[in-house]
Amino acid sequence: EVRLVESGGGLVQAGGSLRLSCVASGFTFDEYTIGWFRQAPGKEREGVSCSDGTPFYTDSVKGRFTISTDNAKNTVYLQMNSLKPEDTAVYFCAATLGSSCSYNYDYWGQGTRVTVSS
């Protein structure tokens, strides 16, 4: 069974930090690329970060978020620093077959909620 399980969300004050984790199982981890997405209330889902060797970040998180991978643990992390209220959203990780970030993803996690208070 393919599973992507996010964790690490929570409530944090503006300026604080969180580290999200995405643990993958049920597929060959190094055959897929993992991306992070978020969906804020009333807004469409947006891509946040992905790394296929060259990290990608959406403009609003550049300089604050860092994506990293631990292949030994089948885990991708999203370190989020200097959090802002506008970062409040449900964060999802997703996996796409291949070694490149994509617009289409095969598997999705259930999401972890991040709330940043002002």
C-alpha cells in the first residue's frame, strides 16, 4: 500500500519555525520525486517546494523554507522559518514518478495543518 504521511504541523506564532516531515512507504522511494503543496482556507492548492537536485520554492517562501531529503528514512522534510500568518494552510506532500518535479503527482498524503498566529 502506498502511503505518504505528513507530520510536524501545529500552531506557531509569527516568526517561529516548524519542520514538516513526509514519510513515504509502499513504493521505491528513489524512483519518485516528492513535492510540498499547501492549501489555505478559501484558496486553491499551490506548489510550495520540490527538489529534483535543484530545489524549487514558490516566491513567497524563498529564503524562509528549505526542502531536504533523507533517503535512508524515505523522508522529505520542509523546514519552515520566519513563519507568517499567510503561511497558514494545510500542507501536503505528493510523489511523482521520475526524477523531476512535475505538475502531476501520483500519490498524495492526507495533509498536516499549519496555523501561524499574528
